[in-house]
Amino acid sequence: MNRYVKILSLATLFMAFSANAEVALKDSSEILGKWNLYAEALKLDGEQKAVKIEWDFKADGVLQTTSIDSVGRTKEMKIAIKYMVENGEIKKQTTPGQEKYESCKVVEKEGSKMILKCKFLYFFLTKI
């Protein structure tokens, strides 16, 4: 009986690690197109803050972000930043016009859903 408890514990531990395994992207073709960024969170299983942002990964290495602010004066803000896929990760500019990049790992990508882990936040996206 003690042996089965140990095996069950190891199996549970293995499943926990494999559930959070990262997805290595082969190239940018796996993410090209428009994505709806609908939530962000500090932790993968933490409280999600709802956002309304569209990310458009273009073939020329530009990530066009369009945010919608229903209570602000501008209503819509567009920002173009550079991105690339290297070593299975998305590297995107932290600030437009500066050559400083942050790495974002794909934590989960299944069907039209994708979760990214960037430096400080998790981003929850659906393909449009």
C-alpha cells in the first residue's frame, strides 16, 4: 500500500509539471494574424484582469497592438512594436523605438487559445 501511495504521489507531481510545460514555437507562422488579448494576470492561476486589446502579429516582424478604452478620451490607441521568434520564444520590444526586448514563453497553445508568460505578466489570448 505504501508503494502505491509513493507512485501516486510521483504521478501527481509529474502531471503538475507537464501541465505547465512550455510550448516551443518553430517560427512566427504559428502566431501570425490577429489575437484578442482578453485578460492578464500576475500568476497563471491568479486573478485575471479583463482587458480589450488586439494583437496583430504581421509577417514583417511588426506586432500591431490596438487597445480599446471605453471610458477614456482616445477610445482607441494603436502602437506598432517589433517582434521575432527565437529559440521557441516570442521576443517583443518593451518600448517602441528602443531596441530593448522582453522574452515571452508560450505556456499553452491549443486550438484558438494561447497563454503567454512574459517578464511580469501572463497574457491570455484567443485567435480572431
